[in-house]
Amino acid sequence: MRYPKLRELAEAIRALIKGPYTSSFPFKPHIPEKRFRGKPEYNKDECVGCGACYEVCPPGCIEMTDSVDSDPPKRKLDLHLDSCIFCGQCQAACITKEGIKLSDKFDLAVFDRTETVESVEKDLVLCEGCGCMVGAKDHLIWVAKKLGPLAYSSPTAYLSALKDLKLAYLKWEKSEGLTRQDRIKVLCPKCRREITLDT
């Protein structure tokens, strides 16, 4: 003869006495574990606009747009949280280690998907020879600081360092023809090679 489901009955009684195993979220805020990977967030002061996070993002949820024709030229990084898989590659690849970090925020449900986009904008530096994009201004300044005295071996790097010290201004003006004295300008590798080899 089969006994009634005594084990299930015992579990039900234990659940009534001890209470549920689950948390009381959303009535009480849930506190994630220490190494929980939640919403990635840009730190606008620490991000240098290098685009490393854009390069390594597996689902391609970070979009990088360079507006060279705008005044001043801008680089915009858009993070689409609705397609983010919270893998942490952006944080791992960040050159400053503080530009983008995973937070412990997880409650990201919204009705409008446009609310899931977070952006950061950085000024771009253009080549004074041909007008093409050299890089983000904050990125060049960061590289110059990282190099220290070695930055003075590259005109682009030391002009960036001088700009950070408020001793020079990175404002590009396109030249008609490049000459040898134009070597002390912010130039792209192509223009710098032309000046070095042809003059």
C-alpha cells in the first residue's frame, strides 16, 4: 500500500514555519553579492574616449560615432544596455581602469528602449595637415602624461601635454602645403611621414 505524500507535507509545514527561501524583492531592496556584474557606467571625468570598450564589446552594444564636421569635432560613445550581456570586457579593456566600470545596479526594466542608452562625448583632435581625425583630445593628453618626459619626442604628444598645462591650444587649421617647419604641429601619421621623407 502506498503511503500519502508525507515528505511533501513535511516540506509544506517547514515552509510555513521558517518562511520562504526567496528574498522580499521588490518590497525590500536586494543587495547583490560583492562581485556581482551589473550595469556598466561611464565615468565622464575618467573616460578618455579611446574606444577600447567599443573594440572589445562581444555583442557590439557600444556604438562609436566620430563627427569630424561638427564644431568642435566630437566623438560619441553610446552604450546600449538593452543588448549588453554584462560580460565585463569593457571594464577589463579600459586603459584608465576607471573610464567604464560595472556597477551593482540590476533593475534596468523600462518601457521605452531609448532610456537604455548611456552616452559620453569627447572632443576630437584633427590633423593640421589634411584635416583627418588623429584621436580624442583627452586620450592624447592621457598618453602624454603616461609617457612623462618621453612625450617630448612626439610633437603631437607634447602639444597635448602643453594644452593640458594651458600653455598651448589644440586648435587645428588645415594647411595648404606642408613644409619642414610644420613638423611641430598636430599631424596624422601620413602627413608626418610625408614631411619627414619629402622635405
